[in-house]
Amino acid sequence: MTPLRACPVPPTVRRLPAARLLLPLLVLSAACGDSGDGTPDAADATDVPADGDVPLEVPADHAGTEDAAADADTTPDDGAGDEASGPDGAWRPFSDDSPWNTPLPADPELEPDSAALIADFASSSPWGPHLDVNIAGYSIPLYWADAATPTFEVLAGVGGEGWLGDNGMNAVGTMPIPDGAAPDPESDHHLLVIDRGRGLEWGCWNMRLETGGWRAGLCAASDLRGTGVRTPATVADPWWMAHGARACGFPLVAGLIRREEVAAGRIDHALIVAYPHIRAGWFTPPASTGQARIGDDAISTRGIPCGGRIQFDPAVDVDALDVSPAGKLVLHALQTYGAYVGDYSGALSLYAENSPEAQAYWAAGVLDSYELLDRIDLSRFRVLRLGTLYDNGNGD
């Protein structure tokens, strides 16, 4: 068994200067989601999230119509021009040296209170101590774009990379949206569009199509050929470059379980996990913002912060567990790459892409939301040593 080694040195702490707090706090406090109707399969809710380092080239035109056809493009193209691929040759976003694509060492350094943090993680959900995969709702519908995909102007309350507005507010950006694309119907209303050939993602939170056009609470583009890490909110200039469509600032594709990689038989990246007791207000890279406080669930004095990384004990014989082949791929990824804490959720949640076409794929006996229910011991997770902790100022 791999030794569970802990180091007693406390993490470095940096606080967001007061002058940088006002607008981000207004945004974060206005954008807190809820956890849906309270059922276990309606588990996820997000506050305003966070991205941005190098300016991205985004489409300048806004031709096309807003007529919603019945079949949006949810099938990835052949990846012509792609540069990113996993060890088995399958496409994956971000560079090989990205934190999302870096395997864990054989003997990772752990948080001194790893066991206590995991005990709190396991007991934090009112629905019980089980790790679910959000599929039918409260996840990320992924659609694919290319040069022929119609583009639209999207007005976002907050605009990150690729959006222009009044000090980051009421920002307009142009993004491709395939005919028939629709945001997740549940509380966060995420929508993700990827042009794999250009290596770009457009991610939006609280997205909706209104009479006057597309509107969103927050949108940001991301460079899928870079590391996938945005500038931390403590140093981002302008401030909105730290923000993305996840509470913790991650691109929406980061950590997402995709059907093409499951079909290929390998998940070669870290996953994203959300839970009720995420530590509010604090973050550590690769996160770039902190989760805002949510009632007595997400508070500033308890839990794993945005960007914290957990790992399923690699000593567990996953292949001997009574889970589907896809479930085993998920668990192997959690052993090899782990999962970054990236959001608030009403339950313990992983995320699988959930466009209608993707849901049909999962429902054909491939992957179930309760795949891991009563199949794994949550105490076999561990929390890796946290890096520098940043105070986003929105935890109280």
C-alpha cells in the first residue's frame, strides 16, 4: 500500500487587497445558485465562478440565425489541427504539463488533516455518504463547433476572457452556438461550446435564449492548448480575467467526463468534484477564485477550498469492484490523476457531459449517476498537500 505521508508545515496564505474586493464581491454575492429540488440526482449548484491569462482570438462576426434546429452538433469532429492528446492518442484539452493532465506521484504529500477533511467530505451531504456522477441535470452540456457553426453575440452580466464590457460588467462577446444547443435545464444553466480545431472553449453560466438574444450571468473563453489555469483573482488585472463559468474559475471542460474518452477506454486527466462543505472564500491554484459562502454549508472555516486535490487510494483494486467498465475508468482516473474541488454542490458530485445525445449514450448501459453507490469506501480518499491559499474575500 502506498504510504499516506503528511507534512505539518502550514500553507502559505495570501489575502486579496481591499481595493480589489468590491466588484468581485458584488458579482459573487449576486450569482450564488441553489441546489435544485433537493433530490440526489439534482445535486449541483454554482456561485459565480473564474479564467484568463493570454488574450484569446475569438470570432469577430456574428452571422447566423437564432432558429433552434432539432439536432445540435454534439459529436466531436476528427480533430484536424488538434495538438492536445492523451498518452493513448485520444484528444484531451490543455497542454501535457497542465495540472489537469499531470499524473500524481507514487507517494504524494498529504494535508496533515487529510483524514478529518475526508470524513467531513463524506458526511457533508444530506443524501448520504456516496459519490454520484451528475448526468441527467446539474452538469455540463457540451457542443462542438467548427468554422461553419453560426456565431452570436452573448450579453453577460460578467464577461471574462473574450468579452468586453463596462469594467467587466454587462459584457458582450461573440461565440459559436450550434443550432439546437441548449443550456442545462437545472439551476446553473451551464453551456459549453468547443472548437477543437482552434483549441478554444466558450463556457457560460446561467445561459438562456431570450427574445432579444442570448444572455448569461457569466461567460469566458479558454485556450485549450494552454495549461487551463487562469490568473488568480489576487493579481488579475483587469479583475474579470480571473473569472470563468465555474465557481472556482475552471474552464467548463476541465475535469468533465466525456463520452469519447470513455468509448476509447481511458480517462487521461483529473476530474472535478463538488460537495456541500467546500471551503468558502479561499482558493489555491489551479483555481483562480473562491466559492462564495452558501448558508451554513460552504463556510470559510471548514472544508477543502477551490483547487484542493483529492485522490482515491491507488492501493484499492478497482478492477475487483462491482461497477461498470465506465465506472472503473472513472475510479482509475481518480487514482492516477485525482480530482480538483471546483464548485459547491448539494451532494458529492462528479460531472459527465450531458447534452441530449450524451445522455442517450450514458443511458444505454454505459454509465449511471449512482454507479458508485455503496461500491466504494469514501474513507479511501485523501487530500493532497494544498499549495498557497488565497483569500478571495467572499467567504463570510
